[in-house]
Amino acid sequence: MPTKDEDDMIPFYNILKEKLGEDKCAHHRFDDMHHGFSAARANMEDELNRQRVDEALALLVEFFRKHIQA
């Protein structure tokens, strides 16, 4: 989940898709957020930042639900 501060990760994502299969990897870029927006640098008083944190957490939960069996 790169942000506007990180390099383009699509080339690496494409390699992962090729080696692991598209169903075993995911990519979502947060172009309107800074590095750390959902961790130590989060500004939970900012509505957009809170929305993006919720999105990031939902994406992580869904990814782990899909790939980790209890």
C-alpha cells in the first residue's frame, strides 16, 4: 500500500502476480496520503486521513481473511 511518497510498486506487483498468481497478491496506492498515514504519522483529526486509515485496514483484513485459514 504505497503512498504518494513511495516509488511506483507496479513493476514489483507485476512480478509477484506472474510468480504467485493474481489471486495471491494485491496492490492499492494511496496517492493522496503521506508515508505513515495509518500509523505513527496518522492525523486522526483529519477526516480524509481517517477515511484512508479505514480503507487500508479493510483492505488488510480482507487480504488476510482470504489468505490465512484458521
